[in-house]
Amino acid sequence: MPASKQSADRVKPDQGDNLARDAAIPLYHQIYLTLRDEIARGARPFGSPMPTEMELGEAYRVSRITARRALDELALRGYVERRRRLGTRVIYREPNKTIDAPVDQAVESLIAFGHNTDVKVLEVTTGPAEAAIAAKLGVSEDEPVVRAVRLRSTKGAPLGAIISHMRSGLGVRITPETLTGTPILSLLRETGMHIGGAVQTIEAMNADPELASMLQIEPRAAVLHVERRIENDDGATVLVTNAYYRADRYRLSLDMHETGQFTPEFG
């Protein structure tokens, strides 16, 4: 693989605007938090190479010393391993513990949640997905997928930013108009598809300046990241949704009785 292509895969070319340069948090720690979140959610899987100090410095428009401190912090926290002449690689492994819950009840709760919040559709596009999303959908990187970005609000204030990637060719009519009035899970059901399963991951992370601006919170404030993979009856992943909710306005509640109910709640 040519060096330029390899670098592009390892770090986006210009991330400088994602740093809050006037904030009290040091720049190296902001870069550390961004890279840590990418590793924790699987965007940088176990064994994958990390950007070099030079690549990080160019991408974030910081000095090589600042980039080195960010990588050193990742190594100190056990996310990466740094070796002279071999570079830096991810050594963090995502925990594989799972909790089983009734799928049908969870889906009904999610659809109800979609109806009970206001939505503004920011983007609907079709094109190749980034490598991490393509892998989760089980498609090749050059295969087109539908990408939808929405902002959910309640009581006139932002609640969460929702980014969904869906396989193309499912017969689902995804437009700003359809998404404004109908949850995406309902649109899938309208095609006759039965949702056979789902995998959900919940984690805390820090909002970069772009996300913070959308949610009207301070840069690097805590948000709740919920990734949900929806499968059909054949076990194929048809939809990957990443939702980023304000930690001060959203919580998840799970009834642990025999007929447990998954319930998103907001305040």
C-alpha cells in the first residue's frame, strides 16, 4: 500500500478544527481523548497501527511534542503499545460481555422514543462508507450505503445527534421528509422486513467541538454514545446507528423483570 494511502487510513488529513484551542484542557489531552474514544468504540481495532507523531501533528496542526504526549498518554493508559522502529499499535481489546434482552420490546421502545422527540434531518447521502462502518455492515468499502444525520430535540433543546448507516438496496425510501415524520426502524418495517436481532453498545465519551456545537454543550463535555446494530432474520446487519446524547438530559433504563422493557428516558 502506498504510504500516502496508508496515512489517510490511519488519520484524517485535517483535524485541527476539532480542537478547542481556547479551552483550559491541554491540546495533547484533547487529542488523547479523541483517539481513546476511537479505540474504545472499535474505529481503531486491536492490532491496528496508530498515526505517527508527524502524521498526528500535521492532522491536528500541533507540534510533534504535543502529538508525542498524546500517544504517550494512550500508552500509559494501556490503549496502545509503542516500540522503537516498529511504531505504535492498538493493544486495547473491547470487552465481549453481553446482556440478552427481548428484541421486540426493545424495538417498540425505540420506535416510541422516535415519535416522542422532535427531529431535524441534517443530511441524507449515499456513498461509500468508511472502513469501520463497512466492516460492521459486512459490505465492501466501495459499496454504497445510505448515511443519515439527524438532531433530536425535546422541549426545544437538543437531546442527541444521530448518525445512521444503512445498506442500500433494501427498498427503504430514506429522504429528509420521510425521516422527519417516521423513525428509521418503522421505515424498515414498512418494507416487510422483520428485525431479527440487535447488538447495542453504550459508553461514555467526550464531545469534540463539532458535536458540542450541535448539542449546545461545552467542548469535551461528557456525552452518552449508543451504538446499535440492527439485524434481519438472516443475521445480516442492515443498519448501524451511532447516537450521541447529552449526559445531562438522557438516560437508559432496563426493567430486569422477566418481561423486561428497554426504555430510553430524557429530561
